[in-house]
Amino acid sequence: MSFITLRAFAVHVFTACGAALGLLALILATGGHWTMMFASLGLALLVDGIDGPMARRFKVGEALPRWNGEALDLVVDFVTYVFVPAYAIAASGYLPFAFAVPLSLVIVVTGAIYFADRNMKTDDSYFRGFPAVWNLAAFYLYVMAPPPWLAASAVIALAILTFVPIRFLHPLRVKQARPLNIALLILWGLLSLFALMTNLEPGAYVRAALLAIGLYFMLAGLLRRPA
């Protein structure tokens, strides 16, 4: 096996490590270690952000055509973006008791359908519909600690928006206002790290900043015309 082939396979292994981080997050979640769970999901998010550029840089698809990198990425993303966060949302205690499990089932069903959508992205790199980033929704749920009725309403709204032909911003790939988007993404990452360091209780100012950035990323796409 040549070095190029080994390097390509190593990129696939790196991507698959996201699934291992997802399992670790689930184990932590079942023990109620929510901060560490989100730290594991954060690392998985970092892996997801790095593996794509690595695969393109090393031309993994050409060097190792036996394995489908896109399929692998979708499998890992479903685990870390949808499946584990659905459990965290159901077990959070922030939803009305009678709705916790049913809404978590809605999350995994809508998320699975979304990841099978061949048209999940527009030509200008926006996501079409809510991009099933339930890991971020769960993070905001734990940090903001909203009333149960509001938490349930938000979950229902996001599940519906999964199938609505509106655009959601991809902060790295959308060309419009990319420097601002990346700067806000970095700031969001720093604020999220602070939230983890404070056991998901970062204080009112950090909560307000996280909420403002989250609303910006939502509205930047929602104000676009339907694709």
C-alpha cells in the first residue's frame, strides 16, 4: 500500500473518529455529564470542519475510491448532529415531560430525512431548510434554560423548518459577508468554550452574545428568497 493510499485512509479514519466522539458524548450524557458531553460534540464539530479540507487537499476520493467519503461524513454527522443531541434534548428536563420523548423521535426522523436530501444545499452554498444542527439547538437549550413551553415550541419550529425551502447560512462557504461570518463564528466558538468552562452557566452577557450571534446566523439565511 502506497503512502498516498495510507494518507487517504488516515483521513477516512480521522472522519470516523467523529463517530467515536459521538459515542463518547452519549456515554457522558447517560451519566448526566452534560458539559463533557457538549465538549465531545464540540470536538466532533471540529473534526467535521477539518476533514473536508483535508480530503480535498489530499484528493482522497481519487486515491481511495473504494470508500465513499461523503457517505461516511453523513453517517458521522447524523450521530453527532442528530442522534446524540436528540437524547440530550429528551433527557434535559427543559421540555414538558409528556413531550420529551415524542419530540426527540421527531428530531431523529426529520434529521434522517434531511441528511438523505440530495438538494440540501443551494448553488450559492446555503443550506436549504434547517440543516439539522440539533447539537447546536441542544447547546442553546442547556445554556439558555428556557421555559418548557418555549423549548418545545422551538423544537417543533425547527423540525418544521427542516422542510421549508428557506436558506440557512453556511458561515464558511457562503461568499456573501464571509469575513464577518467567520469572525462571528470564531467569537461564537470562544464564547461557547467559556460556557463549557463555566459548566453551561456563563452569565447573562455571554448568553445574550451567544443568542445574538445565533439569531444573526439564522436571519442571514432566512431573509434570502426561497431557493
